[in-house]
Amino acid sequence: MAIDLSDDDEQRVVESIQGWLGRQGIEHFQDIKELHGTVDAYWAESGVGDLIPQFIPRSINSQEGVLLRMFMKTLDECKEWEDKDFESQWVPMLEKSIEDDEDEDED
């Protein structure tokens, strides 16, 4: 089944994600997007011993992305989606959610 969200349904999903993330979550993903160009990139700190910290890239697909997809599965607007739809749409919907929030901050 292809994803078929009306503009109103998409806006409700975006607003639901914004509410689920809260201010702190939105700012977190805005920072990641600003630093790395996408919300599914993340730099995790990993130490080599206790003296030499190093940062390694990892995808948030396996952690934060899973949590967001699980939340999206509870939304009425997404009830007809298949797993592949959630997999392909969580990043665009999250990015739309933080962009919409930035637009509101400018007003």
C-alpha cells in the first residue's frame, strides 16, 4: 500500500511528533540537523581508555528512529502503513516536524 496522507493528516502527524518530542527533543534534532545535514546522523562519544575521547558517527535509526516509528504506529493517520512505510517516512516526517517548529519560532 502506498502512503496516502492528505495535507491535514500530514499536519496532524507533524504536530503529534512535535508534542511527543517536546521542546528539548525538537532542539536536539534541530542541532543534529544543523551539524550533520540530516536528523538521522549522530556523533556518539567513545573513549579510548579514559584519556582520549573520540567521536564516532552512528545512525540513530537503531535507537531514536525505532522509538519514533513505534510512536508513529500509534497514530490514526498512520494506521494503514506497512513497516516499509514507517522505515521510509520517519526521517522526512521528523525533519518536517522540526522545520515547522522553526518556522513558528520565527513568528
